[in-house]
Amino acid sequence: MTLDFRYRRLGYVALNVSDLQTSSEFYRDLVGLQPAGEAGEGEWLFRCSPRHHDLILHQASEPGLRRIGWEMESPEDLARVRRHLESLELATHDVGREEAACLGVEDAFRVVEPHTGATLEYFHSFEQATTPFEATVTKIERLGHVVLGAADHARAERFFLEQLNFRASDRIEEAITFMRCFPNPLHHSLGLAHSGRNHFHHVNFMVTDVDDIGKAFWRMQKNDAPIVFGPGRHPPSESMFLYFLDPDGLTVEYSFGMETFPEADPRPPRTLPFAPENMDYWGAIPDPRMGRTGSIESL
């Protein structure tokens, strides 16, 4: 099947947190995001780019993923993806005009991905912020990607590739599939990890300087934020990385550098054996807490 809708980028990630004030201070002071106001349901917005927001924090009883926002290239692409999802008999839900205005998006709708339970929001015309993003503790380049654990990994992967117009960039056997939203060139905007349950794994922010990785290592150490993997360098994407935990134990990643793909004639995806050397060139060993905490909220 040839799908005719096109993505611009991963738009934003919304997280549920147990203490909004504590988490907000963490993402502002240690991660380096800039507060960007509130949304209609009391959610707090943060950004690391010229856009309206990149991360949303929502007060909830259970920490984890609330939803993932995807920006389409045009209103026509938004209409195409909606028609396709409805042809699969998936219910789509309009985002009300007032809420959409608070989120800086137009013509947004939400749908539950049937194999992970993740709520996906589709929109176009993401509003730009009225002031430039000002880097503080870290020079963040962009929101990079989000990774989900999938209980039925094979079916979830097929759905994203065959029905949602994603492309596989690489796989590590029995571990993870790295996917990009077509035609966005980044090696991955979404990862699907093999898991015994559906859950949030981590959210990533890409930094502009390798020194940001080293500085973050010591900043997290000094502020008792647990480091759960790295620093290291991922073989599939060539990214240097550092993973750490937020106050709820949700996993956050910084990365520097990433392979990009042309729209036409990209290299085929590689399948790498599940081995430590394919997770990190430098030999770091993940802490068991990495990617363990985080539910997935469905509509």
C-alpha cells in the first residue's frame, strides 16, 4: 500500500507527572527547557525550540506518557491521514477549538494507536513562539524522539510502517526498531522496544555540542538525578548519549549527532544482533531502572 500523507516532524510529547511543581523545576533547571505557559487543562508547556512548545507536563496519579503530537506538512496531509485512519475503523476525536488554540495548533485530532495504546495527536501549522528560545544549562537543538515499549512488537511495528507511513532505519534483534516519520530525515523520531508490556520508555532531546553531554553528566550527579546509561555512543544512529531519570523515575535522554536519510533512495535498514557492542561502542551498561517507569494513557 502506498500512503500519500507526509509528516513534518515529531511535534511534541506530553507526559503525566505526579508532582507538577517538582517536575517543572527539574525540566526547567536541570534539563534546560523554557517555560511556555499553560494549556487549557492546567497542563504546563515547555519548549526547546522556536515553536510554541515541545513538552507538556500534566498532573496525574500515575506518571508516564499522555500523548504524542505529530506535525503534518499541510492541511491536505492532515486530511489524508485522518481519512486513512477512519478507513481502518479507528475512532478519531477532534481537539476543541479552545484547547487547540492553547496548544498553538490547527485542526487537531487524536486517535489511539491500537497496539501500544498510545494516544497520537495529528495537526498542522504549529504556532511559533513570540520570543526566541534562550538556552540555559544546555544548548538544546530540538525535541528528538520518543520510545515506547510494545508488548506485541511485531504488530505494532507493522502498523506504524504499513498504516502510519513510518520508515524503519535500523533494528536491533529482540531489542528495538528505530523509525522515522516520512519524509523527516532524522534516523528516528520513534522507537519501539520489545517488552512484556506496553509502556513509556524514554523521551529524547538533541543537544548542539558534545560538551553538553559531559556537562549534563556532572550536573545530574551534583543534583542527585540518577544516571541510568552512558555517557556512550549508539552504533545504529552514531549518536552520543546520556540517559537519566526525572523525579518520577521517567527516563530522559540527551543525544548529540544523528544520521540523516534522503527522501529518495535511502539506504536499507540494518538488522544488528542483540549484543552490548550494538547498544554502545564504549561499553556502558544500562541500569535496570532505564525505561522501566511510565504507563501509557489512552483516550
